[in-house]
Amino acid sequence: MENFIRIMLTIIICTYNRDKYLGETLKRLAANHFNGEWELLLINNNSTDSTAEICSTFAKENSNVPFRYIIEPAQGLSHARNRGIKEANGEWLVFLDDDAFVGKNYLERLAQYIKELPRMDAFGGRIYPFFEDGITPVWLSKWSASWLSAIDKGDEVCLFSKDYPIGANMGFSRKITDQCGLFDTSLGRSGKNLIGGEEKDYFNRVKAQNATIYYLPEIMVEHCIPPSRTTDEYIAKLGFGVGISERQRTLAISKLEYGKRLFKEAIKWGGTLVLWLRYTIVGQVSKGDKLISFRTKVTRGLIGLAQ
């Protein structure tokens, strides 16, 4: 117990116009039973809703929570995350989405994992999609769960090797952020765009340090999914954004890296077609069709075509 109490955790929540969820997100963290040292940073990325008022009320009603409210004027999720890294005092930096709800043992269990896994440099936790309308999309499958920022690699601790944690529930040791630096601000969401790639870019840098990235099954969050995030229009826009971000990310490295990504896209198409055939055979046509549709949008963005 003595060892993990001395591990300071910094929880970083970056937010932009999500007052609908933010109060509950903060409330869930405040309800944690944790005897260790921690701090909670709220990075407001120019919200125009009632975010400031919610945070002010939270601070007054939860004086026992080591809470700091910070405004980051440079628009974009990567800018906000970088501000969190710069402001953090903890030995571990944990990023949670502003619509991700933790359980009461989140902090305690994370501190225990850090103690139990001394080789761990970064982690990703389990993310359950919470559908606000109670309706699970008929197209949802193991292969499309990441579109909703959901991940479930089972009940056992394991390593991320070819895959990556998801930003709604991820963390890094201070040692690894010192080595890898900040998020690439040319990537990541800004305002209402759905361009990503900043997390993949960062975890690639983490892996380049021969760092160890663990999947922690008991570090769980519920991620709120409104009906607007399951529509055909949203998923198409998301796929196109993935393609654009992959084009930007790889071309920034080299034309060779971009060529490798194009080759990988061809391989992904092969896998997508196999899955489409499999789902069609078993009568789950919508799952296969949605994978084809999404892959098409990714490819269009990747090769620079219009959506």
C-alpha cells in the first residue's frame, strides 16, 4: 500500500462544448475512493457553452478534490492535451474524454496496476459504449467498435502490439512523455472536424522507445454515444477523416511511409472483403456493408479524393 500511495496521478480532461456530459464526468471522478495522491485538470478548449459555470460549481462543491481549471486558447484537441502535459504534476498522466464515466475504484485500481506492472510505460483501458437511446446499431461488430471509441480486449492484462489504446481512456508515465514530447498539433480534432491520427502518431513514438504498453481490463469507462454518432453521415465523415489524417501523418514522415500506408490499405481491403463475405453468409449483411462503406471513405481520404 505504501508504494502505490506515493504514485501521483494526474487526470486530464480536455473539453470543447460538452456541458451535457461534463458534470457527470467530473462527479464520477469525485466519487472515487482513493487514498493516494492525485490531481484533476480540466482543459477548456474555448467552449462557448456552460462549461465554465459547471467547473466553478464543481470546484465549490468538491473542495476535497485537487481540481484545476485551465483555458487553452489554441483550438484543437492536440493543443489541449499538450497543455495538460505541460501543467501536470503527476508521475502518471491519464487522459479521459469529457463524456467518459469512470467507476468508484478507477483511481485505486490504476495505482495498483502501476505498482504490479513496474515495466509499464503506457496503458489503455476498457471502454464500453453507452448508447443514450438504448439502441445498439445493427452494424456494430468487433471490427467497427473503434469507430465509437470502444475497446474490449478481454478480461486479462495483455500488451498492445500491433494495435493501440483509444484516447478516451489512456495514460502515460511522465518518463515516456518526457521522451516522446507533445502531441502533433497538425493532427487531431479541432472544432467539429473529425480528423484524427494524433493518438496513433504518439503511440508510434512511444513504441519507438521500446516502451511497454499494457491493456488494463479493470480500468474501465462508459463512453456516451448519442444517436448522432451512429448515423450513416457521421460514420462516413469519420472514415473520411481517418483517411485524411493518415495521409497527413505518413506524408509528414516521408513519401516512402505514405507508400507503405497505401500498401497497408490494400491489405485492409482484402480483410474487409473477407469479413463482408463472412457476414453476408451468416445473414448479418448490415455489418459487412458498413465495413465496406467505411473502408471506401478511408481510402478516398487517404488518396486525396473528395468525400
